[in-house]
Amino acid sequence: MKLIIEGMSCNHCKIRVEKALSSIEGVKKARVDLDDGSAVVESSVELDREFLREVIDEAGYVLKGIED
């Protein structure tokens, strides 16, 4: 699953978002691409899209879209 995230600009942002996403139960791996403004999430369960939005929001960023 690919998340399009607005507001990430530095390595600190990358680490913050990866940590937030990795803390979600069922997430195996989260990788942020700053150049692309996205994060790829691998999980063992179906993730609730609204919950993902809340996690990104709490980390201080904006989830603009989700691609499966």
C-alpha cells in the first residue's frame, strides 16, 4: 500500500513517519521516500484507511491519498 503524504521535507520527517506507521499493529515494514512524498507500508492485516489518516495527522503531516 502506498500512502501519499504532504509536508515531509527532511530525514527527521522520514524517521517520524516511519516510526508512526511501524507502531500500527500488523505493519511489517514502512518505508518513506522523501523525493516522492510517499510511504510504502507492508502489513499482515487490512489497515483501516481512516486510522492511517489519524496516525499521519498525529505525526504532523497530511495524508493526501492511498494507492493499493
